[in-house]
Amino acid sequence: TDETAADSNFGMIVYVLDRYRKRLQEHLAVDWSGGRSSRSLAILGALLHDCGKPATRTVDAEGRIHFYQHEVIGADMARARAIALRLSNDETEQLTTVVRQHMRPMHLSSAESVSRRAIYRFWNASGAAGLDVCILTQADYIGVYGITLTLQEWIAYLEIVNTLLDGYFNQYTTLVAPPPFLDGVQLMETLGLTPGPLVGKLLRQISEAQATGEVTTREEAIALAQKSNPTLAQPKAQADAA
């Protein structure tokens, strides 16, 4: 709002991310089953996002406190809470994903830039729940650094969020979910595979390679699958030629 944007931290959110305001508001305005709002579920995610910290608290030899894997433990706890609250399966998955993935943007802040691969993996892991993560992580970052937060660091972090949101809203079919060059049936027919986990694994590898720009044609997709698993049969066209 005009009032909250007067705060310098919130003002920078408007400065960097205002182009997504309407679409984020639309996302939060959607109701889940039973008439519960996405906004309410996002608030519950914020409440629970660090619930795994007490169970993962450790102190190293130098007296520093750590909470390794607290997001993993927290996701299990959030799922249990969602079930106890009788939330729908979709709500439960959304809540669990938000808690499980809430550290990803902060992990990206240690890199020099957010790569195409990082964008793809973030949205592949979080789906639409990543929108809630992008909102939550801003509050989380301010909460972590408090009065020690510098304007330069804050803008740099918001640019990470901006890159993730740009990938989702503006480059979805390029960086998030590129149209597949071939489906599972076609891949099995081409490489002589039988149904099983390997097919899904190969399709995911191809999809990621498309998002990163390493694969741009159907032929390159097949070659990648073959290279990843040398024991696979030659593509039929190559076998016929031989």
C-alpha cells in the first residue's frame, strides 16, 4: 500500500517487484476447497516455515548455532499439522511444499547469478507453491537480518526473487516447462525401453536440458538420453542405417 511502501524495505519491494503485484494478488485471491483462501494458507506457511528448527538445532565447536535440514523436518511437521486440521490433499501438498522449499531462494543468494538451471529446478521442485515461497522469502530475509540489513544487500536479494518470478510469469515455456520434444511412449519406442522409473528420469533430464539451452532439437534430446545411459539401444533410425 502507499502507507507501507513508505518503509524503505517495503518501498524497495515495490521498486523491484511491482510488475508482479497484480498477478501475485490474483494468486493469493484464489480459494481452495471449503472456501479457504490461498492467502490464509500462505500465512499458515509463514507460521510453520521454521517449525523444524528446534528439532535440528546444533552447536558447533566454535559455538555457532545451526539448523541443518530444518526445512525437511519442518515439511513433515507441516504435513502432520495439515492433516490434523483436515485440510484438503491439495492444500496439504501446497503447505508442505512451501515449508520444504522456503530456503531455496536464500541458497541462491550465495551464487554470483541465478542460472537457467537454478530457475528450472526451483519451479520444478515447488510448482505454483513457489509463488508463496517468493512472497515468504522476502519477509524471512528481513526477519533474519533485521536492522543490520543494508539497502544494497536487500535490492540484490529482491533481484533474485525478481529473476525467479520473471521465469515463471514471462518465460514459463522456456525456463520452467518447455514443451517436450518427445513423450514417454516415443522415448521408449525410440530407445527400446520398457515402462519404468528410467523413462521418467530421462524425460526430466531432457526437460532440464531444454530449459538450460543444452538441448534444442528432438535429435539432441535423444542423443542426451543415449549419452546419459550408454547401455540403451541405439535409436531405431540409427540401427536401421547400420
